[in-house]
Amino acid sequence: MSPTHLEKIEAAMRVALSFNQAFNLRDLAAMMAQIGDGCIFEHSAPAPDGTTCAGKKVIAQFWQDYFQRHPQAHRAIEDAFGFGERCIMRWRCEWVDAAGQTGHVRGVDIFQVEDGAITGLLSYVKG
């Protein structure tokens, strides 16, 4: 494997990990700093096919709404690995709902990273 290829893998991993850290801090500005202008984000709701968000403004609104509905959401990374300009991250998201009940879901994100920014994010959850 060439050093250039390794640098791309490491860069994609750094961006994905930074995005997850910002998620856990509910730092929307830091999350969006990792997102490229033309990013396509496919999230998992509603089942079975989810919805696609395109562009920073729409993606920022999605996450702002998400954090309003899930103010205590926290993602623990279970596994992450890089492949070229992609990072695949397996995670467990935990929360406490309005009634005080805890819950969790496990999922996988596939990050496409180009020139240090997320250009594609595919999110999948276990049903």
C-alpha cells in the first residue's frame, strides 16, 4: 500500500471521528465544518428507505431538529475502519426520552471523504 493511499485512509478516519466527537458534544458548527458544500446525506428514517438530504443548509437543519428531539443522544463507536476515501463506522446511539426511559439503537455510517470534507454520508440502523 502506498503512502498516499494510507494518507487518504487516515484523513477519512480523522474526519469521521471528528464528526462523531462533534455529534456527542451536540456542536452543530463543528459537525458542519466537516461537511462539504455538496454533501449528500442519506439517513435511516422513515423506514425502510430513509430520506436524502442534500447540501449543508438542509443537512444542518436535519441535525438541529434531531438534537431538539434527542438532546441527550450519544454515539459510542464500536468499530471503525478506512478504505480509500471512505470510513465505515459501527456505532451504538443511546438516549433518554421525555418520559425518562433509556433507549438505544445500533447502526453503521459510511462516510465518503474528499479533500478533507464529508461529501457523502450513508446511515443505516438495525430495525
